[in-house]
Amino acid sequence: MSETSNINKSEMGAVRPSTAGVLVGSSSVAIGWRYGGSAVRTAAVVCLLGSVFAFGCESAEVEIADGHSDAEMVRDVGESEFATYCQDIVDAFHALYKGLGVPGHLEVKTALRWKTGEEFDPNEFFLVLDRLKMEAGWTLDYFYGYEVDVGGAPKLVARTTQSSVCQSDPERPCVWEENVLHHVQVDGTREGWFQLMVLRLMGDQFYRTWHHYEGKEILPSQAGLTAWVEEQSDWYGDAFDGTALAAIPVTPLIGISEEGVRVEMVYFSTPSGIGRWIADLSLVPPYAPLPGTQSRFETLLECSWCGIP
């Protein structure tokens, strides 16, 4: 697909120590957090005015408790190559299904709603999410739910490759699992972890209609944020203040250590509005929050009516 041809598949110059990942994102701060009961304390990052980019910062010595390596998280003000990479991924992901109409044979009563093989195949996601792959013997699939006067939405699942396509053969049900991330593998790079978050947060956005519309959008760059607000203006009007939007540091932060991955990204979700999605995740499927933690959404700009289609 042509939309994917401009994605930079290089390492984007990322620093990759053997025991820690360096985050590049937006406001000059260092963040310490706790992984598995072992405190990791990072010293403040000092940046001189006029030298706010990650390569212009000087980090003080870090103190590491219990012998664990630190994962330093540095935000730079302004766009980075990583922000551009992430925006390209989101744009190409959208292009796979944007504008697709729901096939008429899926918008019928439940008893008659069977797939014919002409529908959107979610495995096309991996044309864009090229640092992810399904576990051997598994593939992506979905069930489609539809209600008259309400609308429809997909339920993304993982299905065994030896079973029938979900919702295609009434005599031979498919063998499936609800949490697809049990069977998705990531290559361990920060680009790969970002792609995993795209699948996790945006993977069920195709074929959504009417009251089942549920806006979910990762906003990884200022350029992308501005374009998204303009595109959504007919829907949300002036719900989001342009000055406030411009002040939001949006570049995703992904810090990799031996014990887990810290992910922070700006995200739009109905009906919450725009906020920062934050999680400390396990390195292994299904990439659940680490013990004693949970993913959270910190609202930056509220939109109390954004969930009303």
C-alpha cells in the first residue's frame, strides 16, 4: 500500500543501551518510577535555556536502588524524528480502513450476519505495524455486532489458523481468544512498542457506525494534533482550545528497562477528551501492567460531550 512507503523503518538514531532505553519526548524533566518493588531513582536533568533538545541536556549522576539499571526519560520541547515516525505510523494505520463502508451483509439481523471473505482483513495492520507479528498458529480476526437503529462495531480477537474464520461458518465455529495481545509479539524496540500501543488502543476502529462510534486516536506530533483537530472540527466544533493544544508536549515517551516498559502518549478518547495515557507494562505477552500498577488516563483537555454521536 502506497501510504506505507514513506515510513522510516530505521532505528531513527535511538540510543539502545543493553539495560535501559532512553526516552525522547517533550519538557525537560527526568521521571523516576517503581518496577516490581525496586525503586529506580533518576536525578534531575538540567537543560540550559536555548538548549532544550535531548542532545543539549546534561544529566546528573543517577542513583540506582537494589542494583537495577535506570531508564532515563527525557522530554525535549519541539518535534523529534521519533514524533515524525510515530505520526507516519498512525497516518498509515488509518489509511488501511479510513472510508471503508460496512458491507451490507454485515448490517442485517444476527442470524443472517455471516462473513463472505470480502470484508476488511485486520491482518493488513501488519503491513504498517511491521515490528509486530502474530504468534505461530494464530491470526487476527473479528466478530461484527450490529443492531438496527443503533449501529455496528467489530470485536477484534485472536483466532487459531487451523479453525474457521470467525462468523463465517455456522456449522464450524472458530477457536478464538478475546485478548489479542496474548498472541502478538513485539521486536523490543521503542518503535515496536509504539506500534503495539497503536494496535492496543486503535485496533478496533474500523467498521464503526452510528452509536457504536468510539473515537480513539493517538496524537504523537504537534502537526498531527493540529491536523486532527481541523479534520474533526465539523464533529467537535471548537471543543478544544487552539492555544491550549499548542502547549501540550505530545511526543510519545517509551522507556525500556530489564523489568518493563514505561509508555506515555497523548491520546483522544470519547467521552474523556484529550489526555495522557500512561502505563508500566510487562515485557512479555499480554503486556499487562506491572504488579502494583495500572494504566491510567490523565485528562489534559476535557470534552464532556465528545462521546455523543
